[in-house]
Amino acid sequence: MSILVTGGTGYIGSHTCVELLNAGYDIVVVDNFCNSSPMAADRVREITGKDFKVYRCDIRDRDGLKKIFEEEKIDAAIHFAGLKAVGESCQKPLEYYENNIWGTVALLEVMRDAGCKTIVFSSSATVYGSENKVPFNETMPVGTATNPYGTTKIYIENILQDLYKSDNGWSVSLLRYFNPIGAHPSGRIGENPNGIPNNLMPYIAQIAVGKREKLSIFGDDYPTPDGTGVRDYIHVVDLALGHIKALDRALGKTGVDIYNLGTGIGYSVLDIVKTFIEVNGVDIPYEIGPRRPGDIAECYANADKAAKELGWKAERTLADMCRDTWNWQKNNPNGYEN
Ligand code: NAD
Ligand code: UFG
């Protein structure tokens, strides 16, 4: 069984490639490397001892994708490729709509023409917006995104639902990720952000390694136990394993299935900082700054549906997430660059 992994050299994609290979799937990776390094694929080969093909191809390039489908026998796609920086999406909305939405449409057209109708899509908890109450569950109506990145996730979910309505032969899985952090325990693959990290954990990791001075905590006046924002942090390896379970199920059926991939536990910014310090024995200086526009107070999953239908549950602890992040960062202070 051969799986096309778009964005397979990215952060979540590379970890999922490891688990796909470990589970006995063959994989074909497509990436344009706009936010990743081909070295991630070498590291995946090293971790698993297995080889696979990597195509440098933009998913908006229909002809390029078509060729790959002609050369390879592909049974399903896991679709990670996309731009993901919330702040940047507000500066460059057209680039985000063009890349994420048109890229997905191009991929779907090529898949349809090749008769490959199983897709697992990287959605996000951001689709719940600020209208719903935590814990978020899959039966809640989709909310309003506060930024173009989030809007692309909502649109793409709609496109995939419409596609299924038009042709019941499709099998669509919409996986709504909460906050993926951590790295493979080998320390060989991990998150490698360009420039100044937007997200909490990579920022903390860069302070620990001496690249940044101090964390600014975005607000301590939220209605949460310690006043700082609460999120559902999930170890990227648990998230990757969730994809395997979703794929196993999707291959045997048709329809649209939506799953939250989270732990169901909310931790505050201060919980993360304190655990990182404790587990790794490093200092993380911080100060309280103003709230970041667009942030919500709390975001965590009800993860019961994935447990019930997929038999999947996140197992790694916050301490595991902090330890594995640091193991990756200290061994690769410049990411995949030496
Ligand atoms: P990432 O940037 O590390 O990986 C995305 C990959 O897609 C990169 O390797 C990039 O080079 C590639 N890519 C982007 N546009 C492409 C295109 N047009 N053609 C080919 N390749 C392209 O990001 P990630 O954190 O691994 O996220 C993977 C997916 O999960 C994304 O769709 C993201 O929106 C979604 N997601 C991520 C998070 C998170 O916090 N990391 C949360 C929710 C959802
Ligand atoms: N935070 C800080 N300081 C920082 C960075 C973040 O205090 O320097 C805080 C935020 O205010 C928030 C928490 O840490 O309370 C987590 O922030 P992240 O930026 O790490 O993550 P978000 O929850 O804002 O966003 C993430 C992904 C989005 C996705 C969203 C969906 O980055 O792509 O989860 O749940 F849409």
C-alpha cells in the first residue's frame, strides 16, 4: 500500500513518514521545500532504515503531480502541504489562499483523475473559532477564523465535504490538530522554524539554546487558572500515530470523518515554561507582555471520538514533550543546517 505524503519533509509530515514506514506502508513524498529541508527525508531514512522517493514538486503544479501519479501507484494521500504562519497570513492573505486552497484543489483534481479517492487532511482546532466553548468536540458548528490561515482550513474542510457530496466514492478524513510540540525521541527530526518562531515551544527551545533572550508571555489576565493562555499540547509522535489510525480506517470505507487529535488536557503558558525548566534543567527567562491579537483564552479537545472510533489516544506526557523538544534543539541548534 503506497501513500502520497504532501509536505512530507515538514515538521508533522516527517514524523508521520516515520510512523507510516514503521507501520509497513510505502510512501512517496512531495514537497517544494518552501519551509523544510530535503535533509529531513534523509533523517527519516536513517531512523527507519527504509528508503522512499522524494519529489521536489509544488502541489499547485498539476502536470508535475500528474506525472508522479503516472509513475507511482498511489492508494491514498496524507495532505500536509500548506503555509501555516498565522501572523504572516494576515500580511499575505493572497499567498495563503493561493497556496493552501488552490494547492489542495490541484491535488484533488489530479487524485480524482487518477482514481485515487482517499485523503487525510491536516485541519486545525482553529476551525472552532472563538464561538464554541471548550472542550471542543466534532459535532460543534465550525466557528469564524480570526486570520486567513484559519480561513483556509475552514474552506478546505468545506471543499472536501462538497467533493464527497458530489461523489460518494471519496474517503475523506479531516484531522483537527491541537498544538503539536515535541520531536522524535532520536533527536534526529524536529520542528525547524524559519526566522523568529511564532509558536511557544520553538521560542522556548531557542531561548534554552541561547538564540533568544527572553520569552514574552502574551497576557496573564485571561480567565484561566493562572491567567495565561491554555492550550492542548500534543506530542508530535502521538499526532503522527493518530494519522496511521485514521488512514487505516479511511482505506476501508468511504465518507467524511472528522477527528480531534488532542490530549483533552489544557496546559497554561506558565505550565509549559515551568515543566521545560524542571525537566531539562535549563533557565527560561520570561516577562509578561500584552495579549497577542487573535488569541483565545482556552483551546482544548474532547478527544473521545478518536478514542472510540480509531482506538487512538495520545499517550506522551508534557514532560516527554519538553524533553524531546530539548533533545532535538540542543543536538540541532541550527535545525537541519550544520
Ligand atoms: P511545515 O511548514 O513544517 O510543513 C508543511 C510542508 O509543506 C513544508 O515541508 C513545506 O515546504 C510544504 N509545502 C508548503 N506549501 C507547499 C506547496 N505548495 N507544494 C509543496 N509543498 C508545500 O508545517 P507543519 O507544522 O508540519 O504542518 C503541516 C500541516 O498541518 C499544515 O497544513 C498545517 O497548516 C497543519 N497544522 C499545523 C499545526 C501546527 O501547529 N504545526 C496545527 C494545525 C494544523
Ligand atoms: N505564547 C506566548 N508567547 C509566545 C508565543 C506564544 O505567550 O512567544 C502563548 C500564546 O499566547 C498562546 C500559547 O502560547 O496562549 C500557544 O501559542 P502558539 O503560538 O504556540 O499556538 P496557538 O495556539 O496560538 O496556535 C496553534 C498553531 C496554529 C493553529 C492553532 C490551533 O500555531 O496554526 O494552534 O489550535 F491554528
